[in-house]
Amino acid sequence: MGLFQPDTDIFQERDVLREDYQPEEIVGRDEELQQYISALQPVINGDQPANIFLYGKAGVGKTACTRYLLRELKDDAAEYDVDLTTIRTNCEDLSTSYQVAIQLINDLRDPEDHLKPTGYPRRQVNEWLWEELDAIGGAVIIVFDEVDHIDDDSILYQIPRARANGNLEESKVGIIGISNDFKFRESLSSKVQSSLCEKELQFPAYNANELRDILRQRADIAFFDDVVPHEVIAKCAAFGAKDAGDARQSLDLLMEAGDVAVEQDATQVTVDHVDQARESLERSRIVDGVAGLTQQGHLVLYALLMLHEEGDTPIRARDVQDRYEIICGRAAVDPLVPRRMRDHLGELSMLGIASRTERNRGESGGRYYEYALDTNPDLLLEALDETVDMVGVTDAVQQRLDQDL
Ligand SMILES: Nc1ncnc2c1ncn2[C@@H]1O[C@H](COP(=O)(O)OP(=O)(O)OP(=O)(O)O)[C@@H](O)[C@H]1O
């Protein structure tokens, strides 16, 4: 027998649980889909597509619903003889309107005519863009995923107004901007707000019932019959709902639970596998998060961990500073000034390793933040082992290490 053999008992089609799988049907988003359909309606009437701004937290179905509806729209457009082209651009690596324009032009041109990333006058690039877009003709919808990565937003009003400004004659172009950054809308210039946000759609986080439906739909295809009992789906959904209402997180958990079941040669996925999967995902999240921090980040995190073990959290940044400076002394590293140390606390909270809560000072007004650990301390101690060796331990940390043995 060879070293590798296909698994047969658990997964029927594991890839169905991956991020890039597009479900045939969308579940649990009826109201949002209805609003989205109304916003896209002008296309089927042969009118200029509306500009749509779609926002909501990560994993709430913005991309899945957009792909689903655009696919349906294309089918229906074909039936009613409406000429429709859709273009999708992920703006993750594009920070300026110039780069976005070049990317669009290259998406529309043959490879031999592609532009280099830099070196052309801005006006010329715009002219090429209008030429390429106008050559398409009919209705054109451009989806800008992660639109908040574009710092200079001029393209977000130039495209919607291109027809009114006489730059386009044949094509009627609309854009769909997708973002999970809630502050992005406020940061847009008023020109962009009024063009891009012609129709605004907000996708809320999923609740446990909705996540259950999404997971069940996917599990039925990904696993063999009777491999995933109801309580496993319910548990993955409950974790997801409690955390961020993020479907991706719940799907990842279900996939990992399936992997644990395969590893253990089980014939069914169990609630126990879900618990083990959760711990393993949490461990990778922490290991990756900690590995991505600088040495100063490690020292700040260790200070917060010590204070947590002593029962002193939530705590203000200035009170973390004292402990942090002692730790720096032990590590023979120059401490950062309080403002810079606070930036590291902010980074920890962005990574979900710590939590940051805003507090009011009461009558006197003013606000401040308190920080607390938001991660399993045992896993953090494992991930911080080099820092722990270098700095040493306090009694409270030693107690935890003894408990873990
Ligand atoms: N309503 C739904 N029905 C079926 N599958 C869904 C639904 N919502 C989300 N999913 C699935 O959950 C995963 C994450 O969804 P999606 O990528 O659409 O989220 P998003 O809101 O675009 O997140 P991000 O902002 O991080 O890109 C995908 O695998 C997607 O297919």
C-alpha cells in the first residue's frame, strides 16, 4: 500500500468548505438580496446601472451575494437581450486611482498590450481607460472589492460621471464598491459619497440560525450522508455567532472538525471534534499573530499577560507602561515612549489578542481606553516561549506554567 490513500469516510468534496467555493444558492439573506436586486434593476431595463456601496463585517456574504446576483443578472440580461459585462477588481494591492485605472485597462486589454505599473501621464491613462470601457458597449458593472484600500478616491467619482462628462458614449458604467471598513464611508470626499453611495446596502452579522442554514447547505455537499449530525452544525454556528457572526469562521471550524475526524479515523464528526478543532484554529491564530509581532510587540504582550495573571486587567495603557519597562530592563532592550507602547497595545487589539474598551471619565468628560487579554493565556505563553525564557517569570505566571504541566 502506498504512503497516501484517499480518505473515504468523511469528506465527499472538502473543497466545498473553502473560501473560493461559490454556493449555488444563498441562504439567510432574503431581505438584503431583495434590496440588492432593486439596486441592480436599472440594468435589466436597459438603463445606466446604479452605483452601489455595500458594506458589512468580514464573512457576512458580501462577495458571495454579489457573485450570485451578478451571475443571475447576466443570465436574465441575456434572456432580455440586454448587453451586460461585469468586471471584478480586488483593490487589496491597489492604493491609488492611477493603479486602479492601469489594472482595469490591463484587465480589458490583450496581454501584449498591457501597460507597465508606472510611467504614464495621468491624463493619458484616463483617456485609455475611457477608450477601453467605451469599446465594451452596453451596460458595464465594475465591482471594486476591498474598495477601502484606495487612498485617493478620484476614480470613484470619475467613473460614475464619465458619461455625463462626455468621456463615454457607448457604455453605461456603474460601480459596486465593497468594504468591511465602517469608517471608510465617512472618510470619502463628498463628491465620492454622492456618486459611489447612490445606493447603500448594509449586511449585518449572521445570527446562529442563519449560520446553521449556511453550514447545513455546505455540509450536505462537502461530507458524506450522516457524517455531520445536527449538534455539530449547531455548535459551529453557535461559536460563529458568538464571535463575529462571520460565516467564513464557522465554515473554517467545520472543515477543521472534519479534518480532526479524518485524523482520528472516525466515521462521524462529533461535538468533541469541534472543540478540538477550535483549539487548533485558535492555536494557529495565536502563533501566526505572535510571530508577526516585533520584539517590542512581544514585550508589550508579555507585560499585559503578566498583569492578566495577577488579576489587574482591564488596565490603562499608562499602567501597563510600568510593567513593560521592567520587562524591557530584564531583556536589555530600550523601552519605547508611552505613545509608541500604546500603539503596540492598539495592534494587539486589532489582531484580537487583546481587547480595548473605551471608558468615560464621568463628569469631567474625556475618554480613555482599558486593555485586557482576549486570548487563551496558555496558548499565548507557548507562543511567547522565547520572550518568557529571556525575561523570566513572575509568581503568577509560574503558577500557570505549573498548572499546565
Ligand atoms: N448567505 C450565504 N449563503 C451561503 N454561503 C454564504 C453566505 N454568506 C457567506 N457565505 C459563505 O461564507 C464565506 C464568506 O463569505 P463572503 O466571502 O461572501 O464574505 P464577505 O462579506 O465578502 O467577507 P470579506 O469582507 O472578508 O471579503 C464564503 O465561503 C461564502 O460562500
